[in-house]
Amino acid sequence: MSAVSDVNRKGNKKMENLLRVINLCKKNILKNISFSVSKGEMLAIMGPSGSGKSTLLYNVSGMDQADSGEVWLSDTEIVGLCEDDKARLRLYKMGFVFQQMNMLANLNILDNILLPSFHANKNREFQAEQKKKALQLMSEFGISDLADRKITEVSGGQLQRACICRSMMLSPQILFADEPTGALNRTASEEVLRAFQRINEAGTTILMVTHDSYVASKCQRLLYILDGEIRGELKTGPYSPEESDARQQQTSEWLKKMGW
């Protein structure tokens, strides 16, 4: 079984909510935001610059402190946790992929991928297993030959796929992505999108902020945020390559109605 498919496999049961956001507020940026994300879903959040979409992701994941409201990840309420508990939750239950890839220049690609999980557990046996998992993930995402490369010796798409491998090392319940293709060209973006789709098809829930309608069209559901409020929702269902053009058109038309 692959490292990706071993994370979490979708069953035939009715989808359950993994993440629930209830009346979330942040100063004058977020205004009583409420929505849920089902297990195994890939959800995109879109909106113009300054609409609050990245702030929403940071507050939902506990990287920023909301003023009020609730965020439930399974049976854990995040907003009320202390910072140490939030940090542990992010380490063990969440994965993160950002536009800025935040890898250390003094480490090679493999060591960058291993760093968070090695930080989480110093046990040598655990770390040996994690190295095997990292190499397997790298193989599945087509970057196994880059293990000893410096981060300056690979392409943007390859580096972002390495970041996805890093985010999956501790088998997160949910992966948060903030403009993950924002700094990439179309070819590299396609590589990264295929990696996200592979993870999602294996059962990992993904909440993604993006400004790219093409990227959003690959998701199963879209939320449109404007002035800190959710103004619209589009359900597109499971992605099929044969429906790619139709989904792009559907997404573009919906965004126009939203005022995009």
C-alpha cells in the first residue's frame, strides 16, 4: 500500500463533518463566518485580495487567534486552546502548504521533508520509519531522485511537491493550503494539483485558499468570501478529468455572478 493511500481511505459511508466553523469573528476582517468541511472533501475558498480568505485559513487552523466563535476539528475546539495545545494540534493533526515554501537552505530536500516529524518524535525507530515513509512519498510524487539536492537545485513545482510530502509525514486529518500554486507557472501548477488530487482521492481532507479559478475548478466545493463574509457557495462534486473543461466554465460563470 502506498504512503498516500495509507493515510486515510474513503469508505462508502455518508460523509461526516471533520471541520466545523461557527460564527467566527476577527476584528473587522471576519464577520460571523460559519461553514463545515466533510471528511475527504477538497474545498476551495476564493475572493478578491483583502476579502479575508487567508485570514480565515489562519484563524481556522489556529495560527491566528479569533476574537470569537468556535472551530471544531473532530471533537476538539481550537479557538479556546492555549498556544501550546494549538501547536501540538497543528503538528499532529494538520498539514500546511503555503505559497512561500519555507524550506531551510542548509538542508537537502529529504531532510527538509523529515524535519517536522523528527522534531515531533526523537525515537530512532520512529525516525527510521519516517525516513522510509518520506522516500516512499517522494517516489509517489515523482521527486525521489531529488533527495540529496539543495532547495536551490530544483524547480518550483518540484519544491512544492516536496512541501506536500512534508505536510503528509504525520498523516494529518486535514491539509491547509494557502495559494499553493500562486508562485508557479501553469506546468508546475499542474504537477502540484495532481499531487493534491492524489492525496484527496486517498481520503485526506483539503481546505485550500486560491485566487486561481482553474485550481478551484478541481475542488468539490467552492466558497466565495467578500468583505469578511461568505457570499456564495458552488458545489461541483467529485472531480473527473473528462469534465475538466465543463468544470472550468461552470466555475468561471459562477465567479462572474459573484462579482469576480
